[in-house]
Amino acid sequence: MKRWTLAIIVLLLAIGAAGAYWMMQLEPDPEPGNGQEEPAERGEEPGVQAFAPFTGVTEGGSFTSRPVLAVINNHPDARPQTGLNEADIVFEFIVEYNITRFAALYQSTFPEEIGPIRSARDYFVELAAAYDAFFVAHGYSPEAYAMLESGMVDHINGIDYDGSLFQRSTDRIAPHNSYITYENIKIGMKMTDTSPDYSTKAPYAFLKGAGNGKISEQASTLEVKYGQNPNFTSSFTYDETAQRYKRSSGGLPTVDKETLQ
């Protein structure tokens, strides 16, 4: 992640800070924002941003790409994942039986490959709609399927493109081995006649001047438990040198499969 700041939502009570980049969800079926999008600020061309809207970084260009929200597997058999370290924001949700799953939002940078991709739930679809993001998943719940069929979000799904846009790795077994490249995501946008451009300011966008307030309390460590399964206990430890939080899950460091960082 660019930075590891936390916002924890417990039973509809939100505790956090503006500009959070790693968000953890304890309520299985959250009530999202109203999904309304704000137009670009007056005097700006739609889609042109002087800074990345979800991280605040200024390096890298005008940040004109459409956000992509990908559902990423977090089962122990799917770890380490690929591409999480390049996400602008990573949301962690309970799906079933105290098992969590990630929704990774990309806009300022895009990894070459993302995965393992996993199935959608209704709240993932609602989150993609709130960010006006192109939605990537492999499979769906009945509720998510109805929302996708209604045209609520622009999307591609591995159920329809398994073996073409989505590829299976040979070092893992299904359903923990579905991957997609960013090049194939862009092909999927063309196939679904989806605009590839960032055109609106979505909720929770990074605000100019954010982060300048005084911090009244600092946390060097933080632990979040999702039920009793230790494989889904997340721990965050602040690295003074790197000036960011490092995460572990089930006692093992969260690293990228390709770089092991």
C-alpha cells in the first residue's frame, strides 16, 4: 500500500480518519454511502487530477484512469496475493464463517497482474458503484448476480471469461488460482463498451490539505479479530523507518507473491 492507515467499521459505527487507505469491515452487510458522485471541481477538466484522488500523491501524471475495484481472495491457500501492494485502498470484508475477502481499489497505479480473483457479494458491487469503478470478480452470490445483471456497475466476471481474460495458475488449486492482468482488464473495458477515464469525484476521495491535523494518540500496534479463526486475525505494526504500517495475517507477514515485499 502507499500508506497503511486504518478505519474500522463496527456494527454501523464508523471509527476512522479521512484519507484512510486500508479499511477493515466487521459488519458482513454494510450500509454504504448513497453512491452519489461529485462533479470535478470548477476550473478542472473532468478526469484530470493534479493529485491521485485516493492517495494524494502527485508523482506519476494527471491520474486520468478509471478506478478498478477487484475482489481478491484472502483464504490461507490464496496467500500471498498478487497486486495488493499497488492498490490505493484495500477494504477487508467478512464474507462467511469469519472468513474475510479483500476489495482492492486501483487508480494511481495498476499492477501487471492481480489475484487470486474471487467471487462478489452485494456489498462489493455497492462499493464499486460508489467509486464509479470498473468491477472485477470471479463468481457471485445470488444477490450480487442480480445487481450485476441490472447494470448497476460496469464489470467483467471470471464466470464469463475463465480461460480468456482470466487465467488459472498451475501452482494453486481452484478457487484460489484465478488471475487477471491489467492489460486484460483494459480489454474487458473495451469489450463491455466501458469508458476507461476517471470522470467524477467519488465518495471518500483524498482531500487537499488532508493529514495536516494534529494526532492526539498514536498506535504502534493494532490487532483486529474477525471472529475466532486466527487465520483471519490482522495485526498492524508501525515501522518508524518506512513511516507506514506493516500488516500480518494469521501470524504471517502480508507480502506480494511476486516481490515477497
